[in-house]
Amino acid sequence: MYKILVVDDDYGIRSIMKDSLTNENYEVKIAESGKEGLNFIKNQHFDLVITDMVMPPGLDGIDLMEKALKINEDLGFIIITAYGTIKTAVDALKKGAFDFITKPFSVSQMTSRIERYFENYELKEENKKLKQELSYEKKFKRLVGKSKQMRTIYEQIEVVADSSAPVLLQGESGTGKELIAQAIHNYSNRKNKPFIRTNCAAIPETLFESTLFGHEKGAFTHAIKTKKGLFEEAQDGTLLLDEISEIPISMQAKLLRVLQEEEITRVGGAKDIPINVRVIATTNRDIRKMIQEDNFRSDLYFRLNVFPIKVPPLRNRPSDIPILINHFIKKFKEKYNYDRKEVSQEVIDILTNKKWPGNVRQLENLMERAILYSGKNDRLELKHFDMESHPINLDDDKVNDDFITIDEMEKRLILRTLKQTDNNRTKAAKILGVSVRTIRNKLNQYKEEGISIPE
């Protein structure tokens, strides 16, 4: 509902305007002088001000408009004037008024001007929105989406990019956290410096310290030469610590010290090396719950969580799905050298209503497979989409394994063993002869593929 302020020293005009405009579904506030109207404008939001031009000494309509536009340059004005002051009213248009109306006037004459103002206002707002979207597309080329949630993320990137504050990106697997981290780096004043990414879940526990901080020659067996760690490699740039929740508890205090002191010490070294690195961390887990379970240090969490960004799952921004579909069609059409590819509305509707447990990554994989299945067909139909390719029936031990990949066999073996051990990952890892970390990494991979994994 639009909010209108009516400023007029004539009680009759104020009353009639308030009643009639309220009946037209506007929220109306009235003021009897320019001074009172200006006080309202200072303390409340209005979309439009309708003011008499000539009022008792103190603050007339033109003065009110000039002062109000310094407070809110987007505020609209319609000036009420007498016939003999039309020239002054025309001057008011030059100073920023939208329109004027001469006394006497009917309610319908006034409402038509108000409607025209808000039609113009909505058009300007739509143009501003389109310009902002084009600006976001230009700035953040690899991020796709125009939903409210994505616009919030674009705004957060702009706010935090040039600072050195640590950023914690929280969201499910496949939501695009790494792309957001890259966008923060690309939009920052570090964009011409290194962007180094490491997956904390993929680093063996015994190598964490040397991987992050480097080591001196002879620091341990096989340390045949001095090696820089990732912090030094990222000097003056950005270091992305992907899946920060997987960092061993034994390493968390050392990482906290580095973030606080902004210096590192190589394994086997005694020299403190200053570092200037922007740290961005990601996680798909509930770190607060891990803190309660003593699996993550609260002080490290608060140090990393200076600027949190929540990355929404795809199911919470369905309006972006058609945009993503077209984005992936263009991407894979070029990748596989197809001149033309389009998708049927039936497919768009079905994909938009799908829950997407694997998020954007799952949608991307499905679109690539559909492009390949479609072959020479220009139009992607439902038959080209293998919607049931992700779910796996853990009770099905009679699947024909005559033609199956090693990865698929490994997946079935891990999931069946977990089922047999009531989802005891430690027991399953022991039976399979692998580490618990390997099991966890594989299950995270399967989640990204859209497979439902028991917790």
C-alpha cells in the first residue's frame, strides 16, 4: 500500500483528500503546515506528497519540496496551486515536482494524477531493478539467479568484498558456495592476487599443518626441501578453506592463532612469517552443534564468522530454476557444439517443482545428461531427462551387475554395508578396510548427487 502525505492549511481539503484517498486504498497522513509536513517526512516514509503551494508564512509548498528532496531524493510531489500562480507551479516542475493541479479540482482529477504518478513510479522502479540485475550479471558472471535470496547475496558480496574480514559461507552441498567465494575475491581489491582453494576434507590429518603453513627442509621424513604452505601461496590474495568443519580439532588452535596474529610458522621452523591473506571458509554442517559436541572450537568459529553468508538451497528459490535451466542449456550447447537447443515448458514446470536434494550441482548434471541424450533433437523433452537416475534402492540386491562401473559398484557396496551396520560408519569403515574419513567423504559426494543418506 502506497503512503501519501497531504499538506494543506485548508481543513476542508485535508479532510476530503484523506477520506477519498483512503477509499482508494492509499495510506494517508495529513499535515496543516509545511513545518509539520517536513517533520513527518524526517521521521516517516512516504511515497508521495501532495502539498498546497501557498501556505501561511514559515514554509510554503516549494520550500517544503526542496527541503524534503534533500532528505529523500526519490520522493514524489504533486503541487496544488491557484490559477494565478500557474507560472510558479511550472517552475516547481523544473525543481522536481511530478505534476501540479489548479484549484478548484475534483477528487477524480486528483486521483488520476496520483495514479499516473504511481504508474511512472513503478516503471522507474522496474528500470532500476533491471539495471541492478544487469549490473549484477556483469559483476558476478558465474553466479546465476534473480530471486530475492540471490539479490541479497549479491548485496552482501558488494558490502564485504573490499574488506579483509573473514567470511563464512554456510549452505548445503551443491549450492554454489565456492562460486560465491570466487566472486568475493574477483570483486575485491585483491582480484589480481592469488585465489587459492583447498578442501579441508581431502587433507590427511598428519599433513594439515605443513599443507597450510609449509615446512622447512628436514622437518620430517621426506621433507627434502623447504616448501611454502597455502597461506604463503595466497599472500596478498584470498585463501578458501572449503569444508572448514572437517579440520581436525588438533589443528584448530593453530589456525586460530594465524587468523589472530596474521603470521605463520613453517613446520620445523622458528621464524614467524607475516601474512596478508583474506580467509573465506565454507561449511555444509551445523558448526554450532559441533561446538556443543566439542568437535569445533567456539573461538575459531567466532573468528571465522565475522561476516556470515547463508547460501539458500535451490528448493527455496524456485524462481531461479528456469533461469538456471537456460544458463545450462547455453553452457552445454556451446560445450558440445550444438547450434540450437531449447526446452519444453512441460520440462521447465516439472524441474521447477522438483525438490533438488543435490541443489544447483544436481540440476547442472541433469541438464548436461539431457543435452547428450537429446542428440540431434533441437528440443529437450521429458524423455531426455533421467529423473530417476539418482535414487538408489538399498534393498535391491538383485540388480543386474553385468554392465556396471567400478564407481557404481563401490557406491552400492558402501551403502549396503552401512545398511547392514545400522549406519554405523566406524563399523562399516572397519568392514570395508577404509578410514572413517573416506566413508564420510564418499557419503558427502553421494549427497551432492542427490542420494538420500541416513544421518
